[in-house]
Amino acid sequence: MKVLIVNGSPKGKYSCTLQTSLYLEKKFKDCEFTVLHCGQQIRKYEKDISLLIDAINAADLTVFSYPVYTFICPSQLHKIIRLLKENNCDFKGKFCTQISTSKHFYDATAHKYIEENALDLGFSYIKGLSADMDDLTTDKGQKEAVAFWKYVRHCMENGIAEQKINRELPAIPAFTASAAAVEKKEKFDTVIVTDAEDTDLNLLQMIEEFKAVYPYPVRIVNLREFPFDGGCLGCFKCAVSEKCVYKDGFDEYLRKTVQSADAFVYAFRIKDHSPGPVFKTFNDRQFCNGHRTVTMGKPVGYLISGHYTLEQNVRTVVEGRAQVGGNFFCGAASDDNDPTVGIAAMAQRLAYATETGYNQPADFYGVGGMKIFRDLIYVMRGLMKADHKFYKKHGFYDDLPNRQLGRLIAMQLVGGLMAMPQVQEKAGTYMNEGMLMPYKKALEKADKE
Ligand SMILES: Cc1cc2nc3c(=O)[nH]c(=O)nc-3n(C[C@H](O)[C@H](O)[C@H](O)COP(=O)(O)O)c2cc1C
């Protein structure tokens, strides 16, 4: 069996993720592995993508191997996917899967992104392996990798693959901004960050419509005008220095031009089931802020051109990013669903949240995500000093289980009492009453206020 590993990690042979494939190569001697360091050598593949296309065609199985980067995969791998799609590749009859490593923070959305694009490219796609960064160093992780490979082979031998959703996408009507500009109040600074090109007609018109109906002045930052030296290299040097190794000035641009605003609007056209490589470069490079939620409390809205209402994975990424960042999500207006109404509603929510500081407590997207970050930074605080300082200052460690001593003791006591048959008999009503005691206090307090 000929296996092609498309290594999307910018770290090339130093990729932790790649080690799983190298391990499998040793375990399955009848498989012939070829590794292409597409992430690290992105410029080479940008010049000539046929190197990769030929390699995929020569293999029986292609494995996308990559680290999860900010909810999806590294910008370099986004570029590879873009190039394959621009070349109208059709890999019908070829199998494909993926192996990622991460801390499981939004690994599901990364896998969905690869899956959706693999199916678009005609591959027979087999569900991939999402491993923790350290898994391969453990007995359990090694067994899981071997079991995964046996499963992949079983699927290939028996022609088992994920089913592509066959649906005709409705055409998106042309949109023209029509609202008259409302009078602007000078109080707040709002920035629209976009990667719009001249050909993104609907998106440009959506930006115009937003500017017209929004009651505050708006600055436009077009990411295509920033001279990025490249995508994040995953070198982690910024974890200590808080500075990126690139000399293109992105840290300062990000902090002074974008993050200084009171409110944010992100505007893009959906490409390959994602915001596309330019936005991904921008998002990945924000790793110079580590895991610090530096814009916490400021509202965000989105202007999206494309089939946003049908792109569930993009929706999860958009909402997840806002929640994990501690930003109030003011909605995403899209041109596949009455953009005039959507833009007006988003603009009103954004104005309200900017004026009042309104935010909503996070749901699972934010709470789950931040618990992963909290544990990660707590354990890695020796290295990630700036993150640790930020988390301490903002009380992000306060809900660590080992800090909830009072609750732990109380639960031991309740558990002990509940184990007694005589308590159990009467427990029903007492339990309910007892649980409501703190709530009663809140209601009584509200009466007095
Ligand atoms: C820019 C950047 C973004 C990252 N984003 C995520 C993420 O969203 N979720 C996650 O669980 N880990 C994230 N990580 C951690 C990497 O996925 C993890 O370190 C991975 O194992 C590195 O693999 P590699 O050595 O193959 O590049 C990120 C790391 C970097 C440098």
C-alpha cells in the first residue's frame, strides 16, 4: 500500500504530529510511506502544485497530517487546499484520511474542515485520528494509533468511506447596498477587518451597507494590504518573548491598528468551508498574544459572503472564536439570507453592546474551550509566563477543581449523610429544600434592593 503523508506542519520534520506516521511506518512494514513537507515548503508548492497532485495520484492513501491551529489547520495547509481546488483536482478512487495532534481545543472543527474539502476533492474519505500532542509517547496512544491504522486499512479493503452530502446549493443573489447613511456619533472606534478583493462584489456591498446603517465611524483594515512575511511557524518563541520571530511588524499592526478598536467586524467570503488562507494567516499569527483573551469584553460581528447558513462548521468556528475570546457575538449577516435584515440587526446589536458594555456569559463553546486553555496554561506556566500572569490577574484559575475546597468538603459530607438509610428516607424533600437555600438568599436580597 502506497501512503502519502501531506505534512501540513510548518515545523517540517520536527512536527510532533508527523511522529505518529513515522511510528506507523515502523509498525506496518508492508506500507510504503512518502512524506511531503508541504506546510514548511509552502512556497515551493505555491510555485508548482503539480508536485503534490502527482504524488496524490501515485498513492493509494493520502494522509493530511497537521497540528490544529486556531480552530482549523495551519494557514499553510489552507493554501495547499486552495491550490488543489483552484486546479479542479478530482481524486476519485483515491482514499484519504487525516492525523492531527493538538490539545483537543476545537480539533473537531479542524477535522470537519479537512473532511469537507477532501469530499469536495473527490476523495473517499475515512474518519481521521485526532490525538493529543503527547499521546504517541504513551502506551495507550501507541495502541490507539495502531488500531486506527488497522481501521483505515479495513475501510479501504471494504470500500467504506464517509458519504458526501449531495445537495444543490442555491445561487446567491447579487446584493447592492441601499441604506442611506445614518448620522455618525464620534464616540467609538469600530474596525472592519476584511480580506475582500475587487471581485468580492457582494462582500464589498455588504461592507458599504453596514457602514451606512451603523451609527459610529468605521475604519477598514484590509489584510491583503499587510505584507505578511509568512504564516505562523509554530516556533513558540513568542511564548517567552511575546514577540514574533518574523520582522514584518505584525505584532504592532495587530495591537495598534486592530485590537485598539472598541468593536470589531470581520468580513470575508467563504472559501473552502473556511474564511480562507489570508484570514487564517491573520488568525494564526495572533499566536503572538498566546492564549490571552486581550479583546475580552468587546463585541464582534461578522459580514459573510457565501452559503453561511448551510456551513455549520464555519458557524461553529465563528461563534466559538467569539465566545473563547470573551467577546459578545452580535451575529453574522450573510448574503445567502436577506443581508439587508441581517446587517441592520448585527449593526444594532454591535452599537448596543459597544454603548453599554453588554456581554453574555459563554455557553459550552466558550466554557469548554477556556477550561482546556486554563488547564494547559496552569501546567505550562513555567514557559507561558505572559499567559500565566494574565490568567492569574483575571481569575481564570479560580474555578480549578483543587481551588473549590469548600464544595469538595460539603459534597463529602452530603455523600456521607446520604449513605445512611434513615437520612435517605427523608432526604427527598430536605434535598430539594437544601439545594434551593442559596437561591432563596438571592431572591430575598433582590426584595431588599
Ligand atoms: C499558532 C498555533 C495555534 C494553535 N492552535 C491550537 C488550537 O486551536 N487547538 C489546539 O488544541 N492546539 C493548538 N495549538 C497547539 C498545536 O496543535 C500542538 O502544539 C501540535 O501538537 C503541534 O504539532 P506539530 O509539532 O506537528 O506542529 C496551536 C499551536 C500554535 C503554534
